Amino acid sequence: QNALSDLAGSTLPVDVTGVLAQQQLSLKLGSSSDGRALCAVDSPSYTVSVTDIGPAIIPAGLPDTVRCAAHCTARYPGCTSFNYWNKARRCDMFNYQPSYSTVTAGCTLFAISSPQ
């Protein structure tokens, strides 16, 4: 399946005002036609553990997916999306549009955008 054309889930507005110079982000969940979460299978540009995202950059109290999105856009210009691995609490970040995705247990693909 094509990863980004399958991002058919709801857009989740994420307000990180005050965290990243008043930046607002929207996350779009990658989901299959039957509603199951998708995971990009392309090689990530960067991988980071949520526990390694320092509170000086992203406050620790935010949900992991929000921390991944904020870290991705703050540290890696051009970051378009990320996989979030629930058990490992790991973010695979992409600075390009992933081409392929599949249903993978414990992994969810999110596209990142800044609302205009």
C-alpha cells in the first residue's frame, strides 16, 4: 500500500504553543481502508527513543506521539511523518514521503503538517 495516500484517518490538531516557538502541528493517522493503523516500511531518516527526547526541547508531560512530532519538526527540517512504536517507545522519522506501508502490530504512522 502507498503510505501517504492511505493516511485516511482523522486529523488530530496538536497545540505545542510555547513548546516550539508557538508552533502548531496537525497529525494525521495512517489507517487502512478497514480502519487498522498503518506503519511505513521504508527506511527511516532518523530514529530516536522517546526517553532520549530531552525535556529542554520537548516537555516530558506531553503524549509520546506529540513529543515525536515536535522533536521531528524541531530537530529535522523537512520531517514529514513518523512511525511510533508503542512497546519500544521509539519514533522512526522520515524527511521524505514514505512510499509503502502495511499493518504492523504496535506501530502507527503519522503525517505531520503545520496548519496554515
